[in-house]
Amino acid sequence: MSSSTHSHDTADEMAGAALKPKRKTKAKSAPEPLEDRVIDTALALIAVNGWSRVTLADIAAGAGLTLVELHDQFSSKGAVLSAYSRRTDVRVLRAVDPEDQEGEAPKDRLYEVLMLRFEEISQHKEAVRQLAHDMRDPFDLLAGMKPAMRSMHWMLEAAGIDSGGLKGAARARALALVWLAAFRVWLDDADGLAKTMAELDRRLEQIRFLWGRDETSARA
């Protein structure tokens, strides 16, 4: 074989190699944020064992952490639940599209925002059901009140309704009662949330006076 033939063969091999599709390297998925890992672990444990039987040591072990590492992020089981409430707020706020709310009455905007919240917590319904059943200790109830009220303020803001000042505080308290009434129905609602939707609509109708006269304005 001549050197020219060999060089042609080598060139052809190189060209063929260049034309072959390169094997794609599988992109590594980003690790789950530590807070989300702890929250999801806690919810999974609560769904099976209930709130009262889950310990911080259980949560740490399930999340692959030492107690010291968990302590660095959360001071108590209640703090984990507060983080879950906060995460729910954030996900609802992200899902709200202000353009879709244009021209809608405050009641309708609130209805849509709170239904987004129900859709979000439905992903962990058994855990939430266990929490509702088990959290009867006064200290647990008191610990849960502040995050719940904070969430109602954010839900008002997501619906374009001012939650500041005394009027805002009154609105948040009223909305908390609406949420609680609809939540109780949701716990046993297995019919595509139809009963929850009806209860939420009825309760919001009862407090529509809190939004002011101009029900089509962007802000109440």
C-alpha cells in the first residue's frame, strides 16, 4: 500500500469519526435544596406515622443528615412546618399570573388564589390530614397560628388586595376563617375538589364586604 493511499484512508477515517454523532453526556440533575429535602422527608414520615410519632432524629435520618446538620437549619419540628407553609406560599405566588386577574372581582381573584393553595397542599394530602388530626396540643396550635396568618396576608396580596394596616389585619383574619372552613371540607373531599370549591365560594361571598365597593379594581 502506498503512502498516498494510507493517507487517504486515514483522512476518510477522521472524516467518518467527525460525522458520527457524539454520545451525549447525561446532564446531572441539580441536587434537591436542603430545606426541600427536609420538608419532603418530614411530610413523608408524617403521612405514615402521624405528627406526634415523628421525631427530629427521624427527620434527620430520613434526609441523610446528622442531628447537628438538621439543627443548623431548623430549631424544632414546628420550624419544619413553618418552612413548609412558607414554601407553599412561594409556590402559590409563583403560580399567580397578574394578567389573568385583570378585570376580575376581588372575590374571584381570592377564589383562584386559594384554589391554587389547595392544589399545592393536595400533593401531600395524607400528611396534611395527619397533621390536622394530631395537632391538638395547645402549644402546637399556637405555633401554627403565626405561619397561618402570615400565609393569609400573602394570599390577599397575591389576589391584589391590600393586607396592610388594621383593615388588612381584619381581612387576613376573615380570610383565615374562610380558609379553615374550606379546609375542613377539603380533608374529606374526594370528588375532584367539587365540595371544597363550593364551600370556598360560599364563604368568600359572606365576607365580600371587606373588599370595598369597587370590586373590579386592581387593588381593593
